Amino acid sequence: MLNVALLGASGRMGRTLVPLIAASGDLRLSGALAAAGDAAIGHDAGVLAGTGPLAVSIAADVERVLEGAAVAIDFTLPMPSLEHARRCRARSLPLVIGTTGHDETARMELAGIAESIPIVLAPNMSLGVNLLFKLAELAARALGAEYDAEILEAHHRHKVDAPSGTALGLGRAVASGRGTTLEQSALPPRQGSTGPRPNGGIGFAVLRGGDIVGDHRLIFAGPGERVELAHHAEDRSGFARGALVAARWVVARPPGLYSMMDVLGL
């Protein structure tokens, strides 16, 4: 039985993960974390998630939550996730990070921490989305910069980062297929008189509203035709199942910064 510490247990992804861990047969929830002041603190993680008592109370003490864990899964916010990674390094504890919105400085620090422990860092844990990343790279390589790449994404009204980590992952996949980087290719947000679209640019369009779980569409608009790749999340279980696949995988790995492409062998 693999003991799992869940960081962000009271959030949408946390409450999706708890029942899947309980039903897995090979995983056990050993600790559940919420931010200080969260109303969920002190409540049974299983009851909060609607799966019945698990005798694991949600706590705000990271060290207490990590105690006895074989792997940690983080779905929190960028700055807390960085601190959690530091705590995991101190314990030599493998870590899966599904949190998005890290800036370049944070990503560099996570890469440094991964020199000591294995970390899976992915903008999206869904198996389908990660297949989409690979298809995006292959399509970009085949079509070239003559086809304008535009990424459209939609999420619920409470999501705080934009474009989404998944949209940025798609952008990086397109840039990689073209032999460049997203930093060199990303187009600025459009407003006012933007002028003609530059050749080779990668554009983003963002929608926030309602309870949309996650929609992503990549359009290659070329001369006389369009090629479209899309993924629509019906609920959060796909992301959660992918995170558990990553958790099982990472415990047997040497230190390093891994992606879901590594987990899936893509």
C-alpha cells in the first residue's frame, strides 16, 4: 500500500482525488492539507469529499501531513507548491505537482529541487491532454509556420491564471515542433489596433465563466484549410486519474524533473 499525502485536499481537485485514492486498492490517503484558515480544517477528508469517513483529518501543518507518506500530490497555488517542494526535498519525498501558474523563477527553483528528489510537474495530468500535446508537436512540425497557430481555452470563473497551464503547454508543444520556444513565438494579448498577424506567432484566446471544467482547442489556420485538435474535460476525474498514475510512477524514479510525457512514455 502506497501512502499518499494530498496537498490541497479541500479544493476541487483534492475532493476529486480523495474518492479515487480510497477506491484504488493500492493507495492510502495518509495526510490531507488545506491552507491555514480554511473551513475544512479538522474535517475528515473522506466525509468532505463525499466518500465516507477515512480517519484522515484535514490539517494546516505541512510537516504533520507529510509524515509517513511515500509520495505527495500537490494541487494548491504556485507559491505554496514551491514551499511544499522544499519540504518534500528535506524529507527525500517524491512529489507530483499539478498546480499551474508558476513563473520562470519558480520553475527554475523547482528544477533545482528536482536535483535531489523526483518531481513530476505537468500543466495538465489528463492522459488525453498529454496525448494532445504530442499530437500538437507533430502537427506543428509537419505544417510549419505557414499555418497560423491559435490556442483557445475556457475554464470556470474561479480560475486565477490565464492562459491556462494547459494552453501554455500546447503553445510550448507547437513551438518545439517548429524548432523554437514559446517565449520567442507567443503573441501579446490582442486589444485595439494590433496590425497584421506576424508569421510564426502562437496566439491565445481565453474565456472564463460559469463552471466550465476545461476546454482546449488548437487551430492551425493555413492557406485554404484549417486543422483542429481539441480536448474537452467532462469532469475532473481524468486529471485526478492521471495524477495517480504519476504518483505510482514517480516513487521508483531517481531525482529529476519529469513531465507526464515521461510518465506515459511519449
